[in-house]
Amino acid sequence: MTLPIMNRPLSLEGLQDVLSVIGQYAPAGTQAQPGIAFSNNQATGFFLQSDGSIGSVVNGALAFSMNGSGQISLSSTAATPSQITLENTNGASDRCAITFGSGSASWQIGKDQSANGGNDLYFYNSLTGNTPARWTQDEQLFINWQPTTVLTSNAYAKTGSPIVINNTPGQAAATVGTSIGLQVNTIVANVNGLADGTRSEFGTYYGMTIADPRETQADINLWGPDIHVFGKFTDDSTQREGVLIGSSVYLRPMAAGSNTKDSTHPGSYGMAICIAPPDAATLTEYGVASTKTSYPALAGLSIVGFSGTTSVTGGDQTGAGAAATFGLRIGGEASGGGSPYIGWDARSNFVTGAVISDFTTNGLLITNPLTAPSGTAQWGIYNEAPTYLSGVVNAQSAALGFYGATPVAQPTMWQVGSSGALSDCITAINRITSNLTSLGLFGAASS
């Protein structure tokens, strides 16, 4: 810059005044020629943009601007820029953070929350004093939610959830396809067990629900996964859903011998329910003595319910319908395989349909029908196939087919030879008669 020739001496104080005026009223400039630039790089500096905002250029490219409302914009010509880099040079602490808001109602996002050189990433809410989300150095995500809502009636009402995912397929536009609210893929790579016999274990989902023994709870219900599935609201059966399943498990054993169990391989199961005491380490973790005992559950598997309107609260009420056609179904029929993963007319195949063992009182207890038999018979056991019954009562050595009746020696009750000879038919009839007589269900006519 060339200063004009002055016709009077200028003091240092006066020169400072002149320079301050020059700095205050610098030329507006352009992005190519900033109004305030540097002597060794005229393309780097500051200039006034046409809308009154301040812009900063680096080598002629806009890098920073701030408008009259205080909004800041950053730009970069790099392919993979880090437009803001925060670094703590304290040495012992790596705390770097950005705070949104001020005072007691602010949020902070930062690194190394404990200021001890850690590499965690955290979100902090100063209003609650809580850290709702935190990634550890090894990238574990912790969600910490501290609900404060206290209900005064209907404790079943919702108070919220730490994670809510709203998946609304077809809302924006009609859609065709499969949409999943949450998908987690656990892909097992190169892993091993240990020489002590323990195996590395992997799963897609693990849930723990526990009442903290260090706190006081009253009248609470505890759940593992709580799954609610609603079908389509329609009285038109042609508009019903293709398949409705409360919980679907698709197991695909791919290793030979998956159906066997031995001391080193516990077997494979479509669904397993295990009721057992906790390990000592878990009890100690929650401040419970390792000698604490566990107790029996009411049922290992409970299938209950009924259908009807909202006024129906019990299966024996007027208007109540059946909860299901089958309370428990094992195997398929030609009318359906029971899963969308196999053909609708596929039959199942089991070695044993059901096995009941390791019981102390009753292997199978059938009791308490919904209504007393009236007109149509109610069968405690209805079997369309031949039935073989045997066993012992208490310490008796003699086998019994039915309690209180000694079985006959013939192993077959009604089996006719393939020849269909008259003698075979007579033999079969005699065996049936003999068996029914021994069971007290049939006797010779008396005069």
C-alpha cells in the first residue's frame, strides 16, 4: 500500500490512529482478492460477502464464513476432510469436547470423559447429570437411561424406553419387500476354546433382567424378552395376514451329529428353557451371598389365553373363544407345516413326538376341563394310533398297563395277520376280549 505524501509531521500516536482507521475500514474485497490479506499470500485472508457476512479464504478457496445471525459454515476442498479437529495437549488428559447450550441445560459431546487419557466417546446431559450414551475405547456402546417419571395410577402404563426404533414400512409410499426393525449379524470368524474345556460362545442377542438386591422393590413383574404381535384388525378372513407367529425360531443344524448328546456336546435345540440356580460369581456381582438358594418356577412352559372382545377376561365367560385350535402341536399335517420357512403342506418327521422324564410326581397330568361333558364327550387322552402303556407303581416289580389292572401277556391288542385268514381274525378277537377283561373294562354277561 502506498501512503500519500503528508504536508505535516505525524506523531506515533497519530500514526496509530491512522492505521486503526485503515484496519477498521479495509476494502470489502472478493474471494479472489480478500480485503484483508497477507503480504506473502494475497489469496489468503478475509473479505466481506455480498450478504454482509464475513468470509475467510485459504489460497483463494472459501474455508469459513459467518453470517449476521452467527451461523458458521466450514468448507474444504479435501476429499476426506476433518473440518474441525480438537486436540488436548495437557499430556495426562485427552478431554476434548463441544458443549451445546450453557448453564444447567446443556449437552456435551466429547472424548475422554474421565480426563485420564482414555479414548472413549460420550454424550453428557448436564440437566440430569447423566451420560446417556458412551462408547468405550474398544467400541462397546453403553446406553444409560435414568427414567424420572413416577406414575400415580396404572403401573402398567409406559414410562418410556432407552431405545425406541419406529419402523413404518409403506407410510411414505406403498412398498413391497421385507423390512426389519432391528437386525444384528453375529458373524463368527477364527475363534477357539480353551484347554480347560470351556468354549467360546456367540449369540445375536443376550438379555439380563434382574431385580437389584441392594435396592427395595415392591409388587414388580420381571420379564426376559416381552414380545407383542398384533394381527391385522379385520373380520374378513380373506384379509388376514399370511402367517402370524408370536416368536419364530429358525434353526439350521449344519454339523453331522447335531442330534446327539454326549459329555462334550450338549446337543442342539430349536428352543431350550433351563431353570437353574445362578453361578456364584453372578450372585457376588450383585451383592448376594453365594449360598443363596433358588426356587422352583410355577411352570417351565406355560401356554394360556382365550379370544374374544376386550370385555372377555376369562376363557369360561360367555363370548369367550378358544385361544388356539391346538394348545401344543408337535408335527405338521397336510393342512400346513406351521412355519413360512417350509412348504405349507409339508409334513414333519420326529423320532419321538414328545418325551417326558425326570419327574417326581406326574409324568402327564390332565385335569380341570373348561366345562363338564355335555352331549359331546371330552377325552383326557384321544389317540388315533395304537397305544402302549407300561410302568411300575412305587417299588412294585410287576409292570402295570393301567394302575390297578395287570396287563395281559400278549404284546399286541388288535393286530391281524396280513393273510387275513379266519384263524388270525379269531386270534385277534380273543386277544382284544382278553385284554379288555383283564382291565375290568369287559366281562361276560351275567344272568
